[in-house]
Amino acid sequence: MPIQKTLSIIKPDAVVKNLTGKINARLEDAGLRIIAQKRLQLTRSQAEKFYEVHREKAFFDDLCEHMSSAPVVVQVLCGENAVSKNREIMGATNPANAEIGTIRRDFGQSIEHNVVHGSDSPENADIEIKFFFSQLEIIE
Ligand code: IDP
Ligand code: MG
């Protein structure tokens, strides 16, 4: 299985609830390694740039409003099949549809307040990691 990197974001709803450590434990227990991590607050325009692909969606404004409402924790995860492994332990976009034991099912409030972001392909992982991290900050 390929060793990959993926971008994870612990979203404002989870950071406000002080869930960073509990979420990190889920990631590590699943065999993913947090090889870079920082806490920051996105501006509205940075959130819009990050979620550019969703610009035409009805939920775009609410999404960007939420993502810039409080700090986030952005992380690079590394491990075997890290992209799909992270998506698996995150669970479905809507916590109500996510499997029991997934991060979104266990900590999410709604499709909007769904605790975490994870890259959806290795190609997007590369782009998203570069959005937040310089090469110097990623220690393998
Ligand atoms: P993903 O986060 O599971 O990859 P995407 O379809 O990429 O899901 O959507 C990005 C984010 O936009 C979701 O995590 C969620 O916070 C929000 N979102 C997606 N669909 C809806 C919706 O129908 N209503 C409100 N927010 C949504
Ligand atoms: Mg997505």
C-alpha cells in the first residue's frame, strides 16, 4: 500500500469544543502520523480560496462563514493510504449518515458543523498541503 500524505482540518466547531486531542487520538489510533500541525484562524477570503471548488454551491457562504468564525487546527497526516484511510475514519459528510465510531458521527452536530475536513484525492492533498504548509514545516 502506498505511503501518502493528506491534509486534515479540525474545524472551528471542534476547536471551540476543545476536541483537538480526542480527534488526534482517533487519527493516531488508526495508524496515521501527524507530521505537521498548526492552529490558525482563516480570514473569510482565505476560507473562500480554500473552498473555491464549492463557490457555486448553495452552502458556500455558510461554509466560509463557519470556517473563518474561530480557529482551526490544520495538519498533515502521513501513512499507508492516508487519503482514503482518513476519509474512512472521518465518516460521511453528514454526521447523521456516518458510521458509528467515525469522527463525524461521534462529534459532529450537522452537515455544516461536521468537525473535520480531509482531502479527497492524492492530487488535492498535494494542493491543500501546499495551501497551508511550506516544505520546511513538514518533517517526515
Ligand atoms: P467533504 O467535507 O465530506 O469532502 P464536501 O462535499 O467537499 O464534503 O463539502 C465540503 C464541506 O461543505 C462539508 O464538509 C460541509 O461542511 C459543507 N457542506 C457540504 N454539503 C453541504 C450541505 O448540503 N449543506 C451545508 N453544508 C454542506
Ligand atoms: Mg470535500
